[in-house]
Amino acid sequence: FPMSQLALWVIVGAAIMAALALALRALERRRETRLGHFVELAIASRLLPGFDAVYRKPLAWFTLGGFAALLVTLAQPHWAVVPTALYRQRPDVLVCLDVSESMNAADLQPNRMERAKQKIEALVRKNPGDRFGLVIFSGRAELVCPLTLDHAYFQAVLDAVDTDSMSAEGTNISEALRAAVESLQEQDEIAGINEAAFRAVLLISDGEQVEGEAPAYAHSIAQYAKFFVVGVGHPKGAMVSFSVPTGRGRQRTELEPHLSILDEKTLSQIATAGGGAYVRATPDNSDIEELNSMIEALAARETAGGVKLSLSNRYQWPLGVAIACFMLEGFWLVLLPHLRERRAARSEPVVETFYA
């Protein structure tokens, strides 16, 4: 727990235990009041055979101990570092994300870039055991996150990406595919075999102003992975403003607004050249469901993905203590009459008989 949550648990737990202690005390006083209608409590132990208020005190302690252990159980205590072997049973997914300025168009709310990132996040959530990697591209491309099982790191890199991440303008899909091929080739060299059957490359773009020989690179990428393309935007398009370097230095100026459209024809051609499939981004996640089903159709494997060190959840220990306390409370209730009988037997006066 972070310190703030731990402090909150302690405060709430202390309040619950205090309320429970007061409730038990109130119930005991109510019992004493009912008993007081019949006999004075100060002399009850002399008038009632076997009566002794001390015998009831363990019941309250067992109850308090049981509830305290239950609160600790609900807090899910973790201790003792335990190594856990990680296994992957589904393909690796290398995402190529378009970060050109046309991705600022708002034909998908809030804009194409944010919607594309939401789609990637949804796909990662659906596949917690997969490795994900990220290539970003505009006029050039860069691998910003190698294939990894650390989804928190992948998410942090993805969150930091926007349309200002690359200085070179344009939509050079061929550069993105080249960067993807280089990364996959390196993975094959490490593994010693071609793992194309276990990998997917996911290209996400609006397809506007495509530069380079993208279909040729898409054809070559089929040798290393299954290829999928997601079109982000709408064929009718939306207005977006572009900026370009002007004059000396890095001074920038904004141009007139430009109508940016989703070029599905180009993206479909690229997907076909790569032997893959094209899917258009939808307002809901039906596109991710379709894409995920196609990725699941790829060959499955089980490989060791390293060892993860984590604190083990030890809730069983306080839960066992709670169960023991409540069992002891029941046992003590059963034992009470026998304790009173023994006390009553010891307190009976001894009558001596004399024989003449």
C-alpha cells in the first residue's frame, strides 16, 4: 500500500474496532441490567451457583480478535518476495503509429491521435500476456519501445507520444515498415529461427500524403509477421492546420486549414500487399474485437518470458487467525456451563455427619 492508503486503512480499522468494542460493552451492560432485576450483582456470585462474570470476558476478546484479523485479511497484506515465471502463449504485437500532423484532425473524437492511442490501450488490456512494441513515424520512423512484457513501460511511452514527437513532416509508411522489419530481424537473430507465425505488425494511420514505396515494404514484412492495418479517420475528412519550417532557424508558421481525409484506398492496397487485412477504426471497440480475433488465429506457442519478482499475498494467515478466534468463541460458549457447574460444586458447603 502507498502510505496514504495504509494510513486510511489504519484509521478506518481503528474506528471499526472501537465501535465494535463499544457495541460489545453495551450488550454486556444490557445483560447485567436484566440480571440485576433478579439479584444484586455484588452478591450474585454467592447467591447464584457457579455465576462468575470473569468467565464471560474471553468471549469479547475472541470476538474482537476475530474481527481485527478479518480487517487485516481485507487489507490483503503482502510480504515475502516470490519469483514468478512468466509465460507467453500468444503472438508478439509490434505497433506502427502515425504521428503526423494530420492525426490532429477531429473527425474521430477527441482527435485521430487520441482515438488511435485508445485503440492500442484496449488491445493491450485484452492481451495481458503478450509482448508489445511501438514504432512511431511521420516523415521518418523510430522504434521507441522494443517488444516487451512490461505493459506499464509500454503505456508510459505511448502516453508521451503526440504529433510533436517527430520533427520530419509527412506520412512515410515505408520508413515505419522498414523500422519494423529491422526490429523483427533482430528478434529472429536472437531466437535463431524465423518467428513470423507468432508475430503481428499493426499499422495505424490515416493514410494521407503517403510517401515512399509502402506496398513494396508491406510485401517484404509478410516474411517476418502477419500484417494488419487500421485506418483512423473518416473518408469525408476534417479540417486541420499544418505548420512548416520557414525562414532561418526553427521558426514555424501556421498554414491555412487543410481538409484531411482518411485514404482507405491506399491503406487497403498496403494491407493487401502485406498479405494482411484492413480495418477502419470505429467509435466503439468493434474494430478491436475484429482485430483481436484475427491475431488470435495466429499460431500459438508457450515460451518463458522471464521471471517477475513480486510480494506474495499472505491474506491466508490473518484469515486463519480470524477463523480460529471465532471457533474458540463457540468452544468457550459450549464450555461455559461446565465451568459454572464445577465452580458451583466447589462452592457447596461441606456437611459433616457425626455418628453416636
